Amino acid sequence: MDGQVALSTEQAVVTSIRFLEQLTAEYDRHKFAVRLWDGTLWGETQSPNFILLIRRPSALRRMFFSSSELALGEAFIYDDFDIEGNVECAVDFAEFLMTRKHGIAEKLRYTNFLVRLPANENADRGKWRLDLPGAVHSKERDRLAVAFHYNVSNDFYSLWLDRSMVYSCAYFESFDDDIDTAQAQKLDYICRKLRLKHGENLLDLGCGWGGLLIHAARNYGVRGLGITLSAPQAEWAREKLDQSGLSDRCTVEVCDYRDLDRNRQFDKIVSVGMFEHVGASLLPEYFGRAWQLLRPGGVFLNHGIGTSSVLKESGPGFGEKYVFPDGEIVPINETLRAAEEGQFEVRDVENLREHYVLTLRQWVRRLEAKSHEARAIVGDVMCRIWRLYMSGAAFRFNAGRYDLYQTLLSKPNHGDSCLPLTRKDWYR
């Protein structure tokens, strides 16, 4: 114990409560309660939005000693504490604590409480992190990053995604839409934005489990190629194409977009939820390759998470280490500039931020409802990682920290955009 005097259970309880009282003095305490490892309940007891379940005397030290998002996230996934109730509300509480400015005297006072609590080590801590080798966004490193994120388990994803396995922001025409309805609406909305026609060739960059490709082929008569870096995704997509009788019109390949044959030509190109893997430094290559592959008169719809240029991320956090390695959220002005420098004409930009809030909340509820099955497939730690990650993302979209942009880019044919005068056909 490195010379530390062991506290009795009663002393640890008193120290923990005194720390919490001071830490949360400026937060609305009617929103939450805390239950300590011995059953002691502190805070709002009637109708809290959430209850923090502190599992052991060392938990608060683990959670707050380094005062970082990563430390707090690790304390959650390794069960130093749990959340009963609305995890998104708990993320709001964590955001308040992490962004609040503390004076030197205040920091010393908090530290004095925390160092009196035990500092027990967890042998599994850090086991689920990923530290990737090689240059960021090299082809091999991107392959490893994508495998880490998407190869968790097809069975795991199928527990909480919709029946088409669409892992991107849905499109809600009503707050009451379920996830299957909203994802089907999103797929059709994209097809209408692309103005797909029978017999056209569609390229889907980052096709996932093939949901969009299948929808476009079945309902719009296109021929298509989908690419992904995830072999399990490709296997699933091919099986679904076979089952749908569409394998003669659509193929799915495990392929990096940078390795596509520059001489292949497509009438329309779409990228949904893959853009976050590209990276700001590779935007010229990304849009340049799309330009080369697109026929004159065609359009490219890029669907991806973005942010405002005035909001700055503080650096790699929990999601970077445990869920989405090397993922980059690029400000929309950088994206549009790179697209224009790649010769594309920007025809439409739509922000569907609120739709991603609704999507993520449904995913979290579905995962929580299937928590027993999920733990049987991927284990408790992985379930905790995803529950926290998706709830945190919902909070960030709801707070306006993240946006979801659908950007329609055209490649004019000698100045002719080949597009109608209005977009009313999108809203039939």
C-alpha cells in the first residue's frame, strides 16, 4: 500500500461523501444520486435521472485522480462504478466535471481526499485498449483500425442495429419512428438524393453490411460495387445479396478506396459512415479518387460526422483508445474546401444532427434490452464500452458538439451539372 494507512469502511464512506459534496457543489444535485459499495445512498432519493453505483472504496480515486475523460471511461468499463438509469445524463454530469476550471487550492483539497482512499490496481486495466503500429492512415494501419471497430462480432451488432444492419445515422420523419423504419427511410432518402436510375453503376465506399447496396439494387435497379476493409462485413453482405437474388448485379470486395482501379467508372458514388476513417491529411486523395472514378455528370454523396471549426477537441480520449482508433471528426469547412479543391461542385449540404441523437438513443436502448445476450457474445467489458461510447456520442450530438452532414457533390459535364432545377423530387 506504499505506506498508506488503510481506512476502515466507515472512514472510506465518510471521505467519499465529503469529496462528492465538494466536487458537486455547483451541479444540480436533484439530477442524480450516489450509492456506495456498502449501500449508503447520498443525493437525490426520489426521482434522479441516474444513480452512480460506486463499487469499491478505491473507485473515486480511480475516477477523478487524473481528472481525464479517459480515466473516467476506464473506471466505468472496468466496473469501478456503474450507472443505473440514463447514461446520457451521466455523461452530461461527467462533461460538467471535466470542463470545470479549478483553482490551485481547490485542486489540493480534492487531492487530499482522494489520496486517503485506497489505490487498488486492476490487472485487466488497459487490456482492451488498442495501440496501433505504423504511420497514421497508412493502408495497413487503417485496416487494423477498421478491423478493431467493425470486427467485434456480426452477432453483437445484429442485436441492436436494424434488420438491414445499417450502422450510420438514420432518417426520422417522426419522433415515433422505430429504427427499422428510420433506417429504411434513410436508405431511400440517399437514393433519391443520388437520383439513381435503372441500369446505373453505383459505387459504395465503405458499404458496411451491404444495406444501402441491397436497397438501391432492389428498388432502383442499379448495378453496384461495395467495398469495405472488414472481411466479416463483406461475408455478411455477400450472403445477403445471394439471399436477395442480387448477387448477379452487385458485388462486395474487401478493398481500400485507395486501391480501386482509377480507370473504373461509376455513374454515382456514395460514402456513408466511412468518412470518419479517412483523416484530414488524406482528404485530397479521398476526393481526388472519387473524382477520377465518377463519370462526368455524376454525383457523389458524402455522409459523415463533422463539427464546427470553432470547437476544438482536447486530444485522444476514451473513444479513440477503446472504440474508434484513428477516427477524425473534420470541420465541415475543411471538408467542403477539400471537395472543391478536388474539382467537385458543392450542390447541397444538409445537417442531420438531431437524427443522429434519435438513432443513438434507440441503439443504446436496444443494446440495454439485449444486455444478457450481448455479454454472452462479447463479454461485460465490451458491452460497457459500447454503452458508454454511444451514450456519449448521443450527448455530443444533442449538445451541438458533433454534426452529421450529407453533402452532395457533382462532377459537371462541360459545365452541365445534369441536375434538375429543384430538389422537390427528394421529398415526394
